[in-house]
Amino acid sequence: MKKRTIVKKKHTFVQIFDIEMIVCRTREEITNAVAEVRKANRSLGFVPTMGALHQGHISLVTRSIEENDCTAVSIFVNPTQFNNKNDLLTYPRTVEADLALLENAGVDIAFVPTIEAIYPEGLENVTESYDFGAIGAVMEGAARPGHFNGVGIVVHRLFDLIPADKGYFGMKDFQQIAIIREMVRQSNINIEIIPCPIVREEDGLALSSRNTRLNAEQRVQAVQISQTLFKAVDLVASSTVAEVKAFVENTVNNVPLLEVEYFEVVNGYTMQPISSWDEAEWVVGCITVNVGDVRLIDNIALKNI
Ligand code: PAF
């Protein structure tokens, strides 16, 4: 096999495949690629994504590369987790740029499946149904019916195709991590879930693929979401939970282009809303804000363990 020039830091996987990054599109291709990794006794980290990659995703990739011999990344805009058709249609898709970013970052395997590779039975015949109990009944679970079921289904199927040692997820989707941990527990999947810190723009806005859909004015005002959360942290010592909630809701709603969908102050383990600070050791403020038709989420630790 002809050896390609290696331009970036490369690691063990190159010696297995003799190429820079392999791109798999079918079930067979990804199964063979993962089998090669396992045959060579390499550890495998996996970063599932929906593409439109930014530095938040790259931070997950970098962490995986640091902690594993090989890293796989999937890019798949999963239809079953979109409860809103327009959100699915307008979700940014930048696959070629994503692949270049991943190759540059030192990823070994990119999995860019077709819909059929993930849902061979046809989308209309997908039947799995998860019961995530109380953790799935609040916040995103309440606001987006079926969303977490779709996340559970696709992540389970991806973990089946890419049985990695560790899976990396960003803490911006705070509740999603609890859901994935619960799916892994219920399904007895042998993988360690690694939550990774939110990456923010210099002005504080949490990085999100959806940020690219904001116009200039919306982008300027969106910074008030994180800025308000930062101020809320300073209020905790002198305020009740209800006062912090009112502060965040009113401050963000006073910004003309922002509309709070919910702001909940929750136990970081159970996702259940609390009403006094001593109800939980780990307290997180989770917010969803509509900026025009762009839905942004963010969160902040209000009390740490
Ligand atoms: O967080 C995401 O990008 C998606 O929900 C995930 C985990 C890749 C499943 O489609």
C-alpha cells in the first residue's frame, strides 16, 4: 500500500492502516475499521457528533486522542431526535469542512453514515422506546417530546457499531449526559462516559453548531445568556433559589431578541428542580433561550460538590 505523507502528529493507528484518517460510510466499513483497532489491541475513544464542528467538538477529540490509542468520531444528523421538522431541515451541515478539521486534529476513524446505515429498517419502523424516568421528564425532556428517546436510540446504535472504551460528550448538553449514562446503565454497555467542559467564545457565549444561524444582532445579544449565568453564580451566597431564578429569567427576557424558554435550578445528579440550596450538593442552572428561531442552551454550576 502506498504511504501518504504524514503532516500532523500521528500515532499508532497510522501503523495499522497506513493512512491518515479513514472515512467509513457503511456498517461494514466501520465494523472492519473497529475490528482492526481491536485486533491490534489498541484502546479506542469515541466522539459522537452531528457535525458542523467547532472548537467545542475539537476539545472532545483532543481529550480522546490524549486518553486513547485511537479515536473515532461520528458525524450523523440524527432525524429521530428532532421533534421539530424545521430544526432538522435547518441544522447546519458542513461535512467536508468537518472531515478536514478531524483529519487535522489527528482523528483515526471518521464515521459518516447514511441514514440506512443507522436505521436499516427504515425510519418509520424504529420502535425502541426508553423510559428515562424523572431525569428525562424535565427541561429538554419536557420541552422536546421524543428528543431523548431519539438520542438514546442513536447513541446505543453508534455504541454497538463502535464499541469504544470511552465516549466523550460536551457538558453544554448537560441533561443529555445523564440520559446517555442512564441508557448505558439500562442496556449494560461497557463504556466509560467522559463529560467534558463547555467551551466558550471569548465573550462567554457557549460554542454551539446553532450559533452559525444567528444574525449579527442576535449574536451580539446572545452573549447576555452566559453573562447572566455568570452573574447568577455571584448571587447564590446572598439569594434564595427563587430569587436567582427570577433574576436570570428577567435579565435575559429584558434583552429584546432573547426569550427564555426555561431556566431551572436542578440537582446535578438527578436533574430535578430544587427550591433551596441545601437540597443538593451539586446544583446546576440550566437555561434554554429562543433567539428568533434559533434555540440555544447553556448551563452553569451554582453549587459544587
Ligand atoms: O449532542 C449531539 O451532538 C447529539 O445529540 C449526539 C449525542 C451526537 C446524538 O445524535
